[in-house]
Amino acid sequence: MHVERLTGVLGARVHVGPLQELSVDELAELRALACEHEVIILPGQSLTPLEQVDFSRRLGPAADSPFIEPSPDHPEVIKVLKEASDGNAFNFGGAWHSDFSFQTTPPSFTVLHALDIPPYGGDTLWSSMTAAYRALSPQHQEQLAPLSAVHTARDAYSPKMQPLHSGLSSMNIVCDESANNTEIHPLITTHAETGKKVLFYNRAYVRDLLGMADEIEKLRLMDWLHLHTTDAKFTVRHKWSVGDVAIWDNRSTQHNALNDYAGFRRELHRTTVRGERPVA
Ligand code: SIN
């Protein structure tokens, strides 16, 4: 496999043959590259939904994807689709987040395959939460280590959010009360495969921190954590081409799909792989 790094921090373009034909050893190599570079882009792929499901299952069992109605023929595939006629509607994934971090066992990897891409815009950004952790001073790392984060989909998929999602005519996002459930994960986690420390924070789903008495300080810290973990120096930005497959590690990154292509169609197929419970 030919690997080209995209930044000094995270991201690599990996030239590899058809994903349908990878040997066991090649798959292990690809998985290790995804963990090391945190997001990898594989250009020139062509996967049917079933082939994408098969490939994704080789990385691990499918994750549950609540709130988003999957493709009718392929329940493990989400069509991330904004029609040209959807105009300025809010796009799926259009805020900094780590996929479904509100789950007990959030997804390890997401696989996203580009099928229809606007002539400009619709890029995706990823930020490295391992780099964000490494950039903290030792004292700051020690201060944050005892804290836990309360993750919830309350401000993304509870019923009050339904109007936000209803502008996507070809995606059926169904908000419900289960979005108010909460899950507590350590703020500093240890990546299950690399052993690296991660500042496991994202503003979309973290709504509280446990272990801090002062409410004002806590709110300040949460604002700062968002700004720090999404700082440009920890990011990579990808301009999609049809046929690209991105594989990213949700245990070490956040991402944000830009919504700057009103009047054009954008379609990608998404599968997610179940991860493990994050540990401190
Ligand atoms: C997502 O958040 O899964 C969607 C990312 C994208 O559409 O680029």
C-alpha cells in the first residue's frame, strides 16, 4: 500500500486495490493505518451497498444507528444525502462531533463512500483528539484526568430538534425521547488499539462534566475544550471525489461536514463499526 500523509498531525491518503479483494493481512494493515493516521482516504473505490457492508463487517460488527432511517434494502447503510432542491437545509453531520459518542459503546470506525459530490463545497474536516491531548501541559493533563463527560443526543435528536432535520427530503431522521438518555465516559480516554491518550470531547454530544463543583468554571472549560479540540492546527480537510472511501477512527477524532453547496446534490454511503466502552 502506498501511503501519503496529508498533514503533520493526522490524515493519510492510502492507495490500495479494490476493498472487496483485500487479503486478511492487507485488511490488518489498513486497520493499523486507520488507527495510526486517524482518518485515511482511499481514492478510486467502487462499492455497492452490500460490498460496503461486507467490508465494514470485516472491521467489526455493525454499530446501532438510532434516529436515522437506514437504506431500505441495506439496514446497515445510511445514505448521507442532500438533494440539490434541499437548498440551505441543515446537513447531516454538519457540526463538530464524534459519531454517536452518546452510546455505551460508540462506533470505533466509520466508513464513508462518496457517490455524488458537488462541484465545490461539501468538504469534511477531522480533528485529532490525541494531538489535542498531547498539546496540553502536564499540569493540565493531570487536572482533566479525574473528570468525566456526560454525553447525550438531547440537543441533536430529541423531539425539539425534529424541524432542524426535516429539510432533508431524502433522509428520514426521526427524533425521539430516547435522545434524552445520557452516557458517562471519561474525559481522557485510552485508545483501545493504540494505547494513546485521547481528549474525548465533542460539543455536539457532551452536555456536562462530572467532577467540577464550580458551574461557571465548568461552562468556561467546556467552551475552551470545544475551541481547543477543533483548533485548526489539529485538523485535516478533505475535498471529496466520487469513489473516495474515508475510514476514520471515532475514538480519536471529531469531524464536521461543511454545508456550503446549496443547490447541488451530495450523496455518500455510511457504515459504522461497533467499538468498545471508552476507558480512562
Ligand atoms: C457524518 O457525520 O457521518 C457525515 C460526514 C460527511 O457527510 O462528510
